[in-house]
Amino acid sequence: MRILLVVYDNDSYIHWFPQGLAYIASALRGKGHDVVIYNQDVYHWPERHLKEYLDSEKFDVVGVSVIAGYYQYRKLLKISEAINQSRNRPYYILGGHGPSPEPEFFMGKTGADAVVIGEGEITIAELMDAISGKRALSSVQGIAYKENGQFWQTERRRLIENIDEIAYPAWDLFPMDHYALLRSFPAIENKERCLPVLSGRGCTFKCNFCYRMDEGFRPRSTGSIIEEIRVLRKNYNISCIEFSDELLMNSEERTADICRGILASGIKVKWGCNGRLNYAKPGVLKLMKDAGCVFINYGIETLDQKVLNNIKKGLTLKMINEGVQNTLDAGISPGLNIIFGNIGETREALMLGVDFLLKHSDYSQMRTIRPVTPYPGSPLYYYAIEKGLLKDCEDFYEKKHLNSDLLAVNFTDMTDKEFHGALFEANKVLIESYFDACSKRAVERARKLYFDNDTSFRGFRQG
């Protein structure tokens, strides 16, 4: 079958290699299908271009994968309109974090014929067999579909136990030179090429605001990870890796094992990852630094212990403070992520977050505080519905979640106006502090240029 996979334009200066879709492309191609990638993200084509492309080409299937965001939802509606209006409309499949928890809603809004729910490599291959008449749709686990105008959802598919067996992403189908030059974390030079690698799937923690498609955690073997890095270095001249999974630092032991594997391989590569502050111990961080780690993104969420307990974060203030300081002491840049407005949170908790960022930020990135959002599928989403703060998925996407920096559902005792006022004052302090640090760095560069004859200077307006 001939299949078109659409990578939507996220209207951002920096965007991510579509790793999930690349895994799906690889799985489809492994079953003998002809896969074509439509890179709206790279070329910024309007949706009418997709319609015209489908009018002029013949595909059996078109697939789109989206995460659960306000922009992505509205982008999906536009893409769906183009697909549905095309003269040669193919069989239309959705996938990803967005539609997986609420497939019936998404199918109704987009006119899609089917949704792949959760992990898709095996499911998508079986779904192709069903579309081509080799098996019944009802026999494919992990999908939702419509038949004779009626909605059906099959039993969830068991997870792939050994994810080392999953084929590498189909990198060769994508414009890799474009993606490799999109820098996405601090300490990467302009000339360096960076791509993501998945070290595992899932997470063992149960934060109330987090939705994940699959329960538990399945790590890849260190050998498999190292081999993928070798392939990326050989084929795409990659010098930086961003580990894209939810949590590379799943334990001290696993983190250390990956680092020892990188060191033993002799590969010289910079890398960043998502981490947990309860595992941010000096010995592990030194090993990470020695193995090339330059950035760890941490989910802190709040500096109020009561709220940390409410949201089931599994952290204490002691872990947070010691972990961030240990990271800085190791010479690794920390990404400090704080959100505001979860159950039981107050204005005072917001200011504790501001004070923490002012104290610990290395100003390698601008850090602001966003409101918590109860994405469909998360425990917080169902809590909001239970408490009457949210009606359903349509209420969330059509009326509440209009921007990630604006309040979707208010879980605090403040009015919405008071909430946004408090968030403005907090972020005003953080923004001014960041640009003050930038200004001081620029002045110091000028001093070194003119008084120390710094010949490495490349201009004040450099990117």
C-alpha cells in the first residue's frame, strides 16, 4: 500500500525531529509498504497545498500523529479539512498522545476513519492488513474505528516487551540535514549537529498532571543505545544527542550503566536528557558529565511540599534543592521547570517558585512559569470532570484550553483574573532577571573584546 505520513507545521523556530512518526514509517516499510513523508513542518506549506497534493497523487492511506496541545488540536482540524476535501481522499488514520485517550471525540471532529491508540509499531501493520481486506478491523487490538456509522474500540494492545527489537526510525525518509541543525538545549555550538535518541519508553512515576499512553517503564539495553548513536554519527555526522524519552534517569543504576557504556565505547558526544532530582547524586552526575552530559531537564513543578504530595510528584524539597545544586556543581546545566495552579496551590507557592529560579538559574535559557493544564487522559483531567470544573473533552479543547500560557481550569481559590495577575507579576520578575543577565554577559563580552583583544568574538548579533 502507498501511505502518506503528515508532519504538521508547529509554527515554531525550533521544532523536533518527528521521531514517533519515523518509527511508524520504519514499521510500515518493514512490512513492504511504500511510505512518503509530507514535511509541512520544514516547508511551511498551507493546508491547501496538502489538498492539492492529495488531488494530484494517489495514496491508499494518510496518517497524522499529534500531541495533546491547543495549537496541535486546531492545526489537526485544518489538516483534516484538507484531507477530507481532497479528490482522492485516502483512508485517514490518527495517532499520538492527543487522540489516544479520547478517540471517539477526535474521530468526530476530524472525520478520521481510525485511531491507533498507544504504541503503534505493531498495531499500524495489522491495521494495514485490515484496510486491505486481509483481516477484520475488529481483530486489530489497540484501535478505534467506525463501521456503518458506528464507533468501535478494540481491546488495548499489550506493550512491546523488548523494545530493542523495534527497528530504528526511518531517518532516510526525512530531510535530516534540516533536523540535525536545530539546536535544542544549552551548550551546543552553532556548528554542531544534534538528533534525538529514545533510551526507553514510559515512566514509573505517577504525577497527577501527566498523561502517558503506556504504563510502566521499558528500557532499551545500553548496547542498543550505543549502537544507534554510532549509526547516527556515521550516517549523519551527529555530535550531540538529546535523549527524548520521558525519563532517562529512571534510577541511579541505569543512568550509571548508560554512562559507563558511552565511556567504554570511546564515542565523544554531547548529550542532554530528562532527569529526576531524587537521583541527582554527586557520583552519578560526575559520571554523566564525564560521559558528555551537558544538560538535564528537571520537572520540579512546585516548591510547596504539600502540593508536591498532592500531585504525587515523589520529591521532597530537600531532594530538589540538593539535586539542583549537585547538578550545577557537576558543571551540568539544569532545566528548571515549574508550573502553577495545581490542587491546593497558593500565590505564596508561586513566589517560592520564583525565588527558587532566581537563586538557581544559570540563565542558559529563559525560564518562566506556566499554569498547570489537565490534559485528557491525565488524573487531573478526570479530577476536573469529577469536580465539575470541566465537562468533557470537547469542553477542554473548544472552550478551555486556548493557549498553554493561559489558565484552562482553575484549581485554586483565586479568581481567574487574580490567577493571571499573579502569574504576570511572577513572570515579569523572571523575564527581567533573564534579560538583565543577558545584558551583563553582552557587556562582559564587549569588555573582553576591547580590553583583552578577544579575537574569538563573532559579533553582538550572533545566534
